[in-house]
Amino acid sequence: MTSLTETLVWLVDIPSVIGDEAAICTAIDRRLEAARIETIRVGNGLVAGPRTGKPLLLLVGHIDTVPDQGQGPARVVDGRLYGLGSTDMKSGVAVMMHLLEDPAVQGGPFDVVGVFYDREEGPVADNQLAPILDDQPWLSDAEFAVVLEPTDLRIELGCNGAMNVLCRFFGSSAHGARPWLGENAITKAVPLLGVFAGHEPVPYEQAGHVFYETMTVTMATGGLSRNVVPARFEFNVNYRFPPTMTLDEAEARFREFAQLADELEFVDRAPAAPIPQDNPHLDRLAAATGAELAPKQAWTDVARLEQYGIPAVNYGPGEVALAHQADESIALPNLDAAYGALSRFLT
């Protein structure tokens, strides 16, 4: 029988940079089919598992990675496995596969179905989880889902919403020697930049957990030449808002903050996800794992699942601090810990 470590090495050594997931999807499909697990291919995503009428639970994970940073083939050193995607989130995918192949899980009280999807590591609009859920509407009957994103073996509840907003300013060009003949769009933006520079994280509580609203300037562009007064300037703000706000409420709040901008463009918007309330599966997961419960400050696809009526949480073996790093790795004991805990939960 293939070990979890061997499966993770195999997955890491199949390149799957975002937009190039066909090969890894095919490889996972063939392995699960060889284990006599029913699979449904949707683009470069995969739905795998039975439909027998038992209560439905989902295991959810993305199969793509961020771009390569020269990591090379997977390697094991001092109890850690190094390689692109090792922690985010091929470790979670390996655990998913072993659970789906486990006879005890297959014969347990639930229909356990894996959802493997592509294009998670890019723009929200390109994420392919929603097309899979649209193509297979029966998945929305799930009573609960576990997204195996990196969480350091914590159960992360809910998630913040996210927006990227371009704040634009317009002036008029002039020679740098005679700036009074124009209007400098960059210096015009300074007061609003100061608003965001002074914005401290704002705490919001839901179900006893605290989420923080943040507004972070992340990119800026403007200017034509070193000796020309700039007629146009824009900067991007990455806005994270708590589950207590709807998308429209968050947009209205941002507009209030950014009144000084000449123009706003909401580049993308992703809703927050509330903490599942009174869900017995969450209680069982907490008991089976013994894990710390914590709010999810970042955005994950638990929010997308929530839009389809599927309560979901994040729980995975990956290490948050090492995601997207050039020296990305995972402690191998985390694989067994996540597998054992989820096996107890599912059986």
C-alpha cells in the first residue's frame, strides 16, 4: 500500500502551476479509478466518491500551485518533505485521496465525496470550484464540507471577505520645470493614501471569534516621464472585511473611506463566510481532531461553498507560514495526524 509520504512525493512531482492542471487531474483520476472509486471529470477538476443515499460529506481541495520558484523535485530531509505545493495544498490532497481509498471510510455512515478543483491560486473569477458545483448540483445536498487548506492542524472557522479596489486620481500634465501649469495626480492622492496609512485593523466578533477588517495599499502606478507632471495616478487597496458584512455593505463602507478618490474600480469582490452555527458535524470534527478552533482571517473557498448552501470549515495538514515560499515544506507527522483525525470524523 502506498504511504501518505509516497503519495505526496508523487503529487509534488507532477507540475500543476495554475492554468496547467490537466496532467495532475488525469493522474488523480486514474489512481482513484484503479481503486474502483467513481469519478466525474469536470474540466480539469474531479468529483470522486459514492452516491448511495447516506448523508453526504465533502472533502475539498485545489490541485494547482503558485508559480515555480526553482524548488525542484520533492525531497525528504529530517522529517520534512520539501517541494512546490507540498504545504499548499498537495498535502491536503494526499490526505483526501487516502481517505477516499480507505475501506473503513467507504463502509462508514456517510457518503464521502472528494472535490478536486483547479485555478484556486489566481483571480477569484477564474476559480473553478463554482463550475464544478454548478455542473454537479447534487453536491449542494452535502451536510458539511472540510476544505483541506493549510491550517497547521487547526480548525479555522468562517473567513473574511475580500475586495481589490483601484483608487484613481486625475490631474493635468505640464513640464516639470513649470508644475503650476498642470495638476499633479500623485500629490493629489496623498490625503487618501494617508487615510489608508492610518487605518488600524478593526475587530469584529462573531460567535465568540474575532475577525479583523483591514485596508492595505498593495500596488501603485502613475507618471509618464521623470520631467512631466503626472496626469494620472492609481493605487490598489486590498480590503478584507468580516463575516458580519455583506458584499454590498462592505462596498458601501469602502466608498465612505475612499470619498477623496476621483474614481473607484472594484476589480474583484469575494463574500465572507459565517461560522457554521449549531452544526453537529462541526462538533464531531472538533471532538475527533481535538484541534484548536480559530477564525479565518484570510479568504478561502468556504465562502464559495456557503453560497451553495454547504456549511464548511478549513482543516488541513499544511503549514500556513510556509505557503508560497521558495523553501515550502511540510512536517511529515502532520500528514498522519490529519489523516487519523479525519478518519475518526468520517467513520
